[in-house]
Amino acid sequence: MAQGHVLRGFISGIAKHVTLVTSTNLLWALGEVAVHALSNIRALLLNATLLSGSCSRQASSTASEIWSHSLSGCPSFTDSDVNRK
């Protein structure tokens, strides 16, 4: 039942609240498709979580390889001493 909005003691109007999309009606209308779609979203989230872990491992491995390659190009103290003579 709708209630009137009160403005200084007077009823100014009756508000109508219309929902744009009701999720229960949407899921009921889609039926089985909605259930499968929700399970697909869960599977995608699981895959994204697993892939994000592998991406961080790959980035860590790449960073350590870059660091070791950059250090291998740096001269050591013995090389500097040999080159001075």
C-alpha cells in the first residue's frame, strides 16, 4: 500500500517506486540458462584467480632473470685490475 509524503502537515503526493530490473523475475525468466551462466562466472573467477598466481610467478621469474643478466655484464674487481695493466 502506498503512503503519502507529508510536507508540513499536508500530503503532497504519493510516491511511485518502480524497480527497473528485478533479479528474481530475471532469474525466473531465464530458468536453466541463468543457473549455467552463474556457474560459468564462478568457473571464470576460479580460472582468473589461478592465472593471476601464475602471472605473478612468471613476473618474479622474469625479474630474477633480468637481474642476473644485468649483473653478469658488470665487470668484477679482477677484470678491472687486469685491464689496468
